[in-house]
Amino acid sequence: MKVSKEVRRKGYLLFKKGKVEKVLETDKRIHFKVRGETDVHSVIFDKEKRKFSCDCPWFSLKERTCSHIYAVKLKEKIKD
């Protein structure tokens, strides 16, 4: 799925500012915290399904890659 320029820009800035932190990794998932503009968001990468999820409103409403997920992808070099 294509990611908008605005989402990529915001995600890149989060990544460059060091706002992504890996919190926990298990056999099935990797958990991250991403400090956004106003809140800290939880991003989870499901290794088996090769899918991301985020608790931010953008992802909840659109079910598309948000800036938090994009920042995690940049940091961890994960392709879904």
C-alpha cells in the first residue's frame, strides 16, 4: 500500500529525532514505543503475519500505515 508524503515526512522526523524505542521482542511480536507530537504510541509488529498495528487514531480509523509505523520501519529496516 502506498504511503502519503506527509506520513513519510512525519515518520522520517520521528525516526531522525530518535523517538522510536524497541520495548520487547518475543518469538511472535516486536513491541515499540514511539513518542509522537503529543502522545506516546504503541506499535506492534506481528512476525508471523508480517503486519503492523498502532494505537494511534489515524491507524484505528484508516487501517493504513501511520507515521509511527513508518518510523519503526525506518529504524528496524522491516518490510511488510
